[in-house]
Amino acid sequence: NAGVTQTPKFQVLKTGQSMTLQCAQDMNHEYMSWYRQDPGMGLRLIHYSVGAGITDQGEVPNGYNVSRSTTEDFPLRLLSAAPSQTSVYFCASSRSTDSGNTIYFGEGSWLTVV
Amino acid sequence: TQLLEQSPQFLSIQEGENLTVYCNSSSVFSSLQWYRQEPGEGPVLLVTVVTGGEVKKLKRLTFQFGDARKDSSLHITAAQPGDTGLYLCAGVANFGNEKLTFGTGTRLTIIP
């Protein structure tokens, strides 16, 4: 069972470089999101999407772009990397049930900006 | 922005002891979730509580949602080394809105 797949697992960037973190899910979930996790700050929502063609900003969107051309894929783009974007990034997808949302996270992408 | 504060931030106890982790907010949530995260992995959902005052049990773990739906607790009985991990609470502001607000986390270490 693939679930939510993120690539790459590890990446080192130089300040000013751009890159894309890939995220794919095979559960036909409408809702997908990107979080970053920093020590002592929990997970903070960057961008989210409620379906193909629809995206919106989360709590910390600056410096990141997203697109949702298909239900399965939700890439996160860093346009000009900064050291403040050094973090662990998690992609998630979810579905609603009668008892609430069931959210599945990828294994994370460790990004270091030097 | 709704904030969720967890306490304690770090907890290290001996195997077999009991412990409680708290998740508090000044905001009301329609539901609250608890996750456990192990090193190098993403968070994994443990439970969702929806009704004020609700109590759910998952083996040795007991989860409670506050009556006012502003706080929650996680109680572990007879802790085992396998319980070691980062515990995160997360609140949903409005039912059907799938945006989560995460707490700051409690890093739990169980010493054999």
C-alpha cells in the first residue's frame, strides 16, 4: 500500500536555488496539504487543496507555491530557497468520515538550505 | 489563529509508570485528534474525539475531550518502551473543514 509518497527524502539547497517537493497519493482523497515541522513548533500548514484545480494558503505560505492539476499529485515549490526554509516537510491527504477527518501523512522530506 | 499548547514539552519516565499529557486552547474545536510520531516518519493518527466530555480508550491509552471542547488529555497506563515518541494533538475548527491546527508536541521517553 503506497498511501502518501514524498520525494526526495533528503535535499540540500544553496540559498536562492529553487526546487520542487513531490507528493502523490493513491487513495483518491480530495483534500491534500503541506506542513512544515520545526523544533518546538509542531506542524504548521503551508498550503492546502480541497480538490484538483483548487489551492489555498495556510498559516505560513510565504516563499512556497503549489498547484493541483490532478487529484493524485500536489507538488510544493520553493522559488528561491532561504535558510529559514530549512525544515522537515510533510505532505498529507485526508478524507472525511462521520467521526471526523482521517489524515494520512507521508514520511517527510528533510530540507537544508545553506 | 487558534493555538494549542501541550504540556509537558518533554517527559521521561520509567517503564510501568502512568502519565498524562495535556493539550489546551482558549478556542473551541469541533473535534480534536491525537497523533504519535516516531523519528524519521510522519505522524500517525491515534484517535479523534468529537463530543465534549467524550472519553475514548485505545488499549492502555485513554483520551478525553474537555466538556467545553477547548482541551484534551492523553493518559497512558503502565507505559512501555514502545510508547516512546512525539505525541501531537491537533484541532479542527469546523466540522467538515479539514484544516488542522497542531499543538507544539510532547516528546515522551519510556526508560526500560
